[in-house]
Amino acid sequence: MLIFSDISSIKPHLNKLKKKGNIIGFVPTMGALHNGHLSLIKKSISENNFTVVSIFVNPTQFDNAKDLLTYPSNIKNDISLLKSISNKIVLFNPDSEEIYSDGIKSQQFNFNGLDEHMEGKYRQNHFQGVATIVSKLLSIVEPDNVYFGEKDFQQLRIIENLVFEKKINTKVVRCETLRDFDGLALSSRNSKLSFSSKKMATNLFKALNFAKEKFNSLDVVEIEKKVIEQMTAYSEIKLDYFIIADEEKLEPSILKNNLKYRAFIAGYISGVRLIDNIKLY
Ligand code: PAF
């Protein structure tokens, strides 16, 4: 597996591959790779000739300095995992100094309202930071296909919107959320949970399943009320939000129109912030 840490060496390598007619897939990550990432990477490997995986803990998407400092990182383990999967992977592990050569700050994007609720409301400037790094990485890698997980569904919609608005010549591929046997959505942050907190965290998935089960028989307001009651019964859970919103515009709705809806949940489990969502159709 080839590993690049600067733009001036990865670009000519990718250009050479593209000139030979190779199709390039791209999976951007912040490392601490788990099976969720690996499923995106394997999907990309099956659909492209080469897959670029980036590992870069992006400072501009953290609204909280402590969260950035304590974000899990294990580059040695990540490299051996990637090596064990395929020799068609190209790893890009750049430095902050090169990526943010003009200073560590976000560019400003208009997300057409997609950032108004949920993560956009609870994490100030988070999506400006995500869009900044993803557009920088896309302009370096220039992939045919880029892979994003549905666990971060709002992020996925924002990237789809960015690629559309900026007319970027890359297809965004949606990948289903991978879950543990007990339903907990795989996330790098799960490594910060104790055994009992992990068990407690499965209540987020249970709440989403409850919403899915009751979506056709109960009013949205009633579902939301019941989920909030269920969550506040656990002292270890501090709920940020539980919202039912349409997939396209991500507007919270108490009415059921002829749209595709998802239930979204976010909260702290013993101090670790987790998010999850489920489709209701
Ligand atoms: O989902 C993530 O891991 C990050 O937000 C991303 C897309 C790699 C950008 O830093």
C-alpha cells in the first residue's frame, strides 16, 4: 500500500493512475478505523480500480477544543488494517500545516438550509468545517466516486448539496449504517465508552426503532413526546434532540406528507456524544 503525506506527491501518482484509465474511489476518514469505515472502503474497492483513503483529524469541524484533543487516533493500527484489506488502497495522511496553509479556518458555504437543525444547530460551525475539508480533499484527489455513511446523514446530505452546487465531477455514494449485534451504530467514539455505557447507548437505537414501529399509528408529536420521556428516564443519557425530518430538506416535521422521513437522535452517554438515525419508510 502506498502512503502519501503531501499533496505534491499524491497528485502526480493519482494523475498517472487516471491517465491509464483507472477509476478512483475515495473514502475520507478521521482515522480510528472500525468496521463501519471498512465497509465503505470495501464497497469502494469493489466499485473502483483504486481507492484513496484519507486519514486527517480535521480541526475546523470541532466546536470544542477538548473533543478535538481527545478524538481517538491509532494510525499504526489503521495502516495495518488497510494493508490487510487490499493492495489497491492509496493512503493519504496529510499534515494540518499543508492542508490549512492559510491558517486553520473554515471557508463559508451556503447549505440551502440543510444545516439549520440537528447537528448544525447543536455544533456551531461544524458543517462549515466539514465542507471545507471535504472540498479541499476532493480537489486534491478528484475521485470518480466518494463514499459517505448514512450514520452521519446530515453530513451526507450537505456533501451531496456541496457537490451539486459546486458542480464537482464526483458521484456521492450513500452507504448504509453498520451496527453492532445489539444495534449500536459503529462509530470511532464508541471506543470511549465503557462496557456498561455501550449497553446504555443501545437505547438510542431502541428509541429510533420505536419511532419506526409507531410511525404509521401515532402522531409525530406523540412519538417525540414518548421518546423524550423514555430517554429522560435514564440518568446516564443527556438527550440533545430527537427529531423526525424529511430526507431531502432535513426539515423537522410534525405532519406526514408524501415524503421520505427519517428519525434522528443525538445525545451524551456518560459524557460521550453519539448520533444515529433510521429511515421510517
Ligand atoms: O465523517 C467523518 O469522519 C468526517 O466528518 C470527514 C467526512 C472525514 C471530514 O473530516
